[in-house]
Amino acid sequence: MLRHPALEGRWLRGKMLIGPSTMVWEPGTRAGAALSLPEGLRQVSLRSPSLREAMMKVNGGSRIVECTSSAGAVLIAVMPNEVELVCTALSRDAAK
């Protein structure tokens, strides 16, 4: 799930597609169809979901990758077995 600054704090369902040199957000609903990952996306921290996030939309067993970007703060909810892959892709893109 993704929380993009353009949607005022709403969590969007979708998938993070990670290739050898690219990282793209594929929305799972029409609400995020016009969104793409903002420029300058880089990881700031990693945490567990808050109680409120877990009660609202985010799986309580997931991890939240907190990022900064040119558009503002971006949160990416990732299952524990995918955290390393997403964090590696973010650090690779930040190094460009």
C-alpha cells in the first residue's frame, strides 16, 4: 500500500514493480490511477504500523517504509519478506 502526499493521507492499494533499473507503482484501484512515484524518492526510516494505521487499512504485520521526495512524505506499507527488496531499490534510485 502507498500513502502519497497528493491524496491527502489516503492509503492506496497496489503493487511496487521493481526491475533491474526501475521502480514503478502500479495502483490497484482507480483512485491512484493517475499517480506515479514522485521524483527524488528516498528512504528515511522503517517502522511498524501505528495502532490507528493497523485498525484503518494497513496490515498490522507489515512494515512502513517512510520516504521523502520532491512532493513530500511518502509511506509504503510492505510485508516483512519484501522489506529488503524495497529498501534496496529505494537506495539504488536515491544514488542516481
